[in-house]
Amino acid sequence: MDRLRGEFIDIIEWTDDSRDTIVWRYPRYENEIKMGAKLIVRESQVAVFVNMGRIADVFVPGMYELQTGNLPILSTLQGWKYGFHAPFKAEVYFVTTRQFTDMKWGTQNPVTVRDPEFGMVRLRAFGGYAARVTDPARLLTELAGTDPQFRTEEVEDYLRQLIVGRLGTLLAGSGIPMLDLAARQGELGDRLGQALTDELAASHGISIPKFVIENISLPPEVEQAIDARSRMGIIGNVDNYARLQAADAIRDAANNPGGAGEGIGLGLGMAVGQQMAQVFAPQQAAQPQQPYAPAAAPAPAPGGPAAVPPPLPPQQQHQWYIAVDGQQQGPYDHATFTGHITSGAVRPGMLAWREGMTAWQALEQIPELAQYFRATPPPLPPQA
């Protein structure tokens, strides 16, 4: 009797100990299911009976005592008469109907779209989604087949291809500018999830209840161009920003004496001088300049105020040249040149020349520049 009982199955159930199994086939092997056996279907499960390769009966969550009364399709296929209680053979598949939330997707290759502001751009995106079985019988027919353990990894690649194929159409047809995509990622995710559900539910018995777009990114070179454009907007006036950088570089060169620092300081100083000249040139051009012509001073009127002498004639400005590391730098006007001396960019020992000089001379040896190089006493000797 024990041997005979071992050939009959009394309880059919499945306790899922994994998180990625969609379909699991009950291991019946050669055993027969006893008429009157208990079938236990838990929440988030559906049991499907398959007889001779055809789907027979489907059981939702609950506990059942298998009789010909609750196996109407299988009874018809087997040709049983009402009240027949003999054992029978059938394959039982348990299908998980809960949501699988650990599904990931991403674009392996960028999707090219036409943006109204930037023209043709390439976009990459990634995110996650949840999948759920809505029609177990159709899932077994179209995807799982006779697989004894059908997992999410077997269908994930197929779903990812569908997502990427739909994503390009969605982004291209949305008409949303690229800079506004981040603000409308939720809307795009809902639209794409609904489109996938409409396609998969009818053909494979799967729905996509949740679809999330985590990020939509651009190629690195485009991101760098956008960053540069943002910096320009924050900086505002580029000319003022360039002058500020040049002034900082001159200060740094003065604090770090040396040939390279002197060359950089003089070069940037000349650039600043040229920019200042361009700034003040329109103002000087707007003021008409009268040529100097000496005129006789009018005789003061008897009893009137004393006569005021005319302005002095303009003095000729010399153009200065400086030698830095064997290279000639200049020309600089007198005001700019003396400004470099005051800032420390031009120091004693450096050679200079202007028109009228017979040879290059050290700065401190030129009489008109001697006032900028007054001798300073050496430091005091250490005290005992």
C-alpha cells in the first residue's frame, strides 16, 4: 500500500524561494495526480494545468480539492464521465503574477534626434521598470513553453530591445527641447510604459505597470560646449573678465621673480595696455585736438585781472624697449613702462633702450629712471 501511495500525488503547491522565477513546473515525473488531491495556490500565483500539450484549467489563489467538477476542460479532454475518480496525469505550471521590480534597461548606442535649439543631437538614456504577468496562459504559449523554470533573465533582453526601439520614436516625436527633457522624464516614462503595455499584453500576456527614466545624457563634447556656454552667461562681459585675468597674472608674475615670470608679466601687461588704449581711444577721438601754436599774450586791461598764461606745449613721449631673457619686448609708452617698474615686473639689472640712446643700458643707469631705483639700506646685522 505504501508503494502504491508513493505513486499518487496528494498535495500540489509551490513556495517560491527566489526573486526572479516567473514560471515553475511542478516536478510530477512519472507520478499520477490522485483525484481528490489538494491544490494550494498562494497569493501572487496562478496554477495552469496542461494535458497532452494543451492548456486545460487555470486556478487563481485558493485551496482546491481536485475533482471532475472543478476540472471541466481536463475532464472534457480526457473523456471522463461525471463522477469518475481515477488518478490522472497532467503537467502543472505555477506562474508568478507579482511585480518584478529589479528590471533594468539602457541604450547601448545613442539615439539620434532632431532638437529645435541644438539641431541634430545624440542622446543616451537608462533607467528601470517593473513587469507583471497578466495572462499566464498566453505567457506559457508565447514565451515560456515547456521550460521547467522560466526566469526574468530569459525575457529581459527581449524587453530591453523593445524599450530601446520605442524610446527613439518617443523622443523624436515628443517635440520636447533637449534642455526640458529632465523636467519631463516622469511624463515620458509613463507614456513609454503605457505604449509597451499595449504591445506586450495582447501578444505575450505581460504588462509594464511602472517605467522610470533615470537619466538622459549627451555626448561628452556636447556637454562641454553646454558648460562653456553656461560659464559665458555667468561671466557676462568677456572683456572685463579678460582684463581681470590679465591683472591677476601680472600680480602673480611679480610675486614670482624669474625669466619666465618676467616674460609673462610683460606680455600680459602689454595686452592690458592695448585693451585700455582701445577703451579710451573713442573718447580721445571724440575730442578734437588743436595743434599747438604760440600766441602773444594779450595786454591786461587797466584795472582788470591778471592775464593767464596758455597751456604748455605737449611733450614728445618716448617708446621704451626692454630685454627679457635675450628677447626684445616692447615698445611701451612712458606711462606703461614706468607702471611696470612700479609693480615690480621690471627690476634693476634689466637692460632698456629708447630713441636717442646710443646703446642698451641698465635701468638704474638711465638718469630719467634713476628716481625709481633709489638706494635702500641693507638689512641690519644680527644682534648678539
